[in-house]
Amino acid sequence: MSEAKVDLSVDFARLKLRNPLVAASGTSGWGEEFARLDGLPLDTFGALVLKSVTLEPRLGNPTPRIVETAGGAGLINSIGLENPGVAKVAQEYVPRLAGSPTVIIGNVAGSTVEEYPAVARKLAESDVIRAIEVNISCPNVKQGGLLFGTDPRAAGEVVAAVRRAVSKPVIAKLTPNVTDIGAIAQACIEAGADALSLTNTFRALAIDVRTRRPLIAHNYGGLSGPAIKPLALMKVHEVYPVARRAKVPILGGGGITCGSDALEFILAGATAFFVGTFLLREASACPRLLGELRALLADQGEKRIGDLVGKLKLFGEAGAD
Amino acid sequence: MKPMTISDPPRHMQIFDELARLIAVRPVSHDAVEMGFRCPKIAAAARAAQFVNVLVPPEGFGYRIFESEEEWLAAQRLPRPFLVRRPFSVYRTYRTDPTDPTDPTDPADGTGGEWPPDTIDILVRMVGPGTRQLARLSPGADVRILGPLGSSFELPPPGASAALVAGGCGWASLELLARELCRRAQRTYAFIGAKSVEEMPIPTALGKRPHPFLEDLPEACVTSRELEELGVIVALSAEQGGRVYGGLVTDLIEKFLKSDHGRNAHIYACGPWVMLRRVAELARDFDAPCQVALEERMGCGLGVCNSCVVEVILPDGAIGHKRLCQEGPVLDAYEVNWAARR
């Protein structure tokens, strides 16, 4: 079948995306940097998620902030949510994105439950921002630094607060550093999330054996890249039944570097997929990645990417679906 | 002090991700090689102190469709993947149009014309497995290179002199500047230091003491013929001594600044943090303008990931960050927070 006949368009949480490729938060800047890269027009992406924004400006963690690890298959990062604060982002950065050829999604983070809706409300004021992704992988300073996203009640509280503050689609971004991600997903759905994105990074460590110190200044960070793909894929698979029951779509990813990787996430239950670390490495290869995805579908005689969501068939499972 | 955050989104300057052909590899010292890559778009656009982000082959991580047996075999010869790119200063460029008056490098200049036009050189010091794998590539290999990235040196006003200070492979960020300055007939001094003469990042040969003010150097000393032929006044230093100034390159620049020749000189420096910190201190002591080219672990190179930040002191005294791939790698020495790193 011809690749040109493959329909990659996607309906995701009341948004119509031209394709399922989403540029992940923290690896996509403020929505315009990629335009400088020859061969990567912004309309390559179905959507682009902006860097996490907090109420107040944050300087972030000391350097070094990244280290390659896992035999060259992973990256640990601890940037520390560096951002100029919602006032500056809303006033200066967001208006520059008017007319952007891709769908822009804002991302909000905070140290207390109250901060989230305040940031979300401010960002969502602009027509440029089509949805709000909620970064619940943040420490709750009022609860001894426990990540919101590791506790179903806390996660639900944050999502509910954002839900009350904005009418645009709310996407809960889940952390995988939990025992039961299904429970977190359920709490977010009950709190009103229109969609779920997963996974964020896995907590990780790398050590310099000569100095006997960690290899990044903040000691710990989040692991991303091909090393996490099997883990993130499993999390998407775990969440899918919960999400499907509530008809809530999944934006899935973690270590995607090619069309085949993306298809794995779709089969596991993702309606759309994101790339993050891949953009650090080879953002210019995104058109190629989409081409590979198209070729795979054409090869299998599939016309629409939407038809393949969740079509993983486990051994021992009775019947289809 | 209330912390401020990153600068505004970058100026619009086009960046290319070229599939570059490795033309030649030339060893420079026991742990460094010069690599010449043919990448016309980057070669045409690169300016002094800018850098490129190089993907260490093999390219792919996941499932790939190989078009041919040869392609599959080629992929097997390079066993280990490296996730993030490695950054290197653009050392030299060779372009297609030598009649272009803005072209700072003439292919027919003193480098012997080894690399063809549309080529850039990078200096690769083998510090880890990624740089080792890169340095072991054979001519003919195709390597993906992203660039040109970052900010460039601001030239001194016409008539002013420039003192270029390099610690080891830091010279790679300064050579394009030296060539540009010589083209403009601006008096240029180069002070290059290494641990030993053998570890000099540039080819050396015996020559004459460069200048009367450097009476600490032997009359017949090791120098760089290539740079001297360009018109640069060269003084080399080595901690382990030899037929060069025995000591630190920062001692050399201090002597220079103390002498009459150092008056009204603009300083440009690149090298290890402790060296640059000392250069910045000297610049302040002698009230000399000073720009530094810095390095930090590099992520995307495009300004989207915030990995490569350096602490700066903002006009209001607060601490802020600048990204070395956007606002940097060239920063004003007076704004860098030198206390930030150990």
C-alpha cells in the first residue's frame, strides 16, 4: 500500500493533531527554537509541549546537569525546572507563538497545590495555549518533599485544582517512580484529566569511580533515552486498561528514537507519542521518524494510525481487544 | 538576592544538521587529533568561537532498515552507541569563495591547503569513549554535524591590539579569531600554554624569541611557524619547561599586561576554568576588556534543554544563567560568576 495513503492524523483530548508526534516538555524550549534548524519546520510536530512553568522564576540546579549513562543508551538530567516564571512566559514568550504551525501545549509545575491552578489559569488565558499538561513529578514542599505524582490523593488534588481553573483540555503527566501507576492514573482521571501523558523520567544515579562522587551536581536525576523504553512501555501498557475504560487518551513515550519504537507505544495503548531525549540528539530526524512510521503502516496494509491504538495482543489473552 | 533566570529566546540564526564527510585525521599530540569534515553549509556560516555538536557514529539506536549489505556491514564495524552529541569548537574553516571579503580564511593560506574547500577542522581531545570512537574514524566516514552554534567574539576596535590566551586545546576556539584579526591587520599576540611542549595542541618548530618584552624565553625557542606566518606574535609556555616559557600561560599574559605592549590590548581567552578565572582577574587588575569562550557539558546545542548554563552576575547584582549554546560560548569575563565553580 502506498505510504501517501496512510492517515497519521489523530484526535487527542478535543485536539486535532496532524500526526501523533509530540515534542516533549523540557526538550522543546519555548516553541520556536526548532525553527532555526534547517530541515525541521515546526509543522513537523503534531504538537509541542512548552517547558514547565512555575509561579516564580526558578534558576534551577547547579551544573553539570546531564550525564550520558547506561552504555550510551541513557541520559540522566537534573535541570531543576529552570524557567522565568509564569508572568514573563505569559507576557513575552507565549504571544510570540501566535500563528505557530503546530499545536502548543503549556506545562505547569509547582511546589504547592495552590501554585498549579494559578499558573495554569495565567497560561490558558492565551489562545496560543491549546491544552495544559500538569507536571506532577514535583516535590510537595508542604508534605516533606514527597512527589505529588507518587500519591494518588495528592495527584488527584493537583489535577482537580487545575481542572477547576481552566476549561481547556487538562493532561496529567505521570511519573513512573511508583509501584502502582494504574492507581495514580485512576485518581487523575477521577479528578477530571482529559488525557494522561506518561512517562516522565525514572529516578537514577551515576557515579564517578575516581572521585567517588555522583556525575551530576544535584546528585540524582531522571533517566531518559532508549534505556528506559522497555520500562516506559510497560507503564503505558499498565495504564491503558484504566484509561480506556474512561475513554481517556494516552500520550505515551520514553526512549523513542524511530518509527518502530513509536508504533510499540501505540500498540501498547498510546493515541499519540512524544520524543524528548531524541530531540537533544537528532531533532532534525523527526521527519524521518514519521516517514518510518508511515512506511511501517503501509507495509502492514494499515490506513489509519488511530486503528492501531492498543492493538497489542498478549499471549494467553482470550479473544481480540 | 532574588535569582533571575535564562535570557530571552535566541536571535534567529540558521543552524544546519549536515551529513559531513570525514576528509582527514591528523594526530596533534598523544591524546588529540585534528579532524577535517566537509560540510559546506556549516563551513560557510561558522564564525570565531562558534562550535558544532557532533553525533558519534553509529547513528541509529533502534530498528533500522538497511538498504544494502554494505550498509549493514558498516553499521557492525562501530559497535557502541553514544546518546548525546559531543561539542567541538570550529577550529578552522575553508570556504569556496576566496574572493569573498568577509571570508576570514583563505584556502591558500599557510595551512598547506590540506583540507579541500567547504571543510571545517575540529580539535578532538580524547577524554572519554565517545571522543575516542570519533577519533578512530577513517576518512570517508559520514558523520552528522549540527552547527554553527553559539555566539562569536566581538572584535576589538580598529587599531587596537588583541591578546589571545589559550590553555591547551582552548586554542581551537581562538584560531579563527587570530586569522580574522590578521586579515584586518590588527596586532595580534597569541599566548598558548600546555603541560609540556609535546602536548601543545598545534604543530611547533624551533624559531626566534618573539618579542623583546619576553626576555624570559630563550633566544631560540619553540613556536608556531604557521601562526607567525599569518602575522601573529606567538609565545608558548609549558609547565614542564623546555625551549619555551617555563610556567603558566597566565604568567605570560601577566608579563604582557605589565609591559608597554599590553596597554590597550583586548584579551580573548579559552581554556580550563581556573586559567580563565585568573585571566579575568588580571584583566580586572589591568582594566583590560576581556572575552572568554567557556565550556560545559552540552545537551541539545539548540537552546531547548538548559543543560549548558553558566552563572553570570546580572546588572542588578543578582545571579542569572546564560546558555553556552545561545548567549555563549563567548561571554564577557566581567559578567561570569567565577566563584560558581570549584
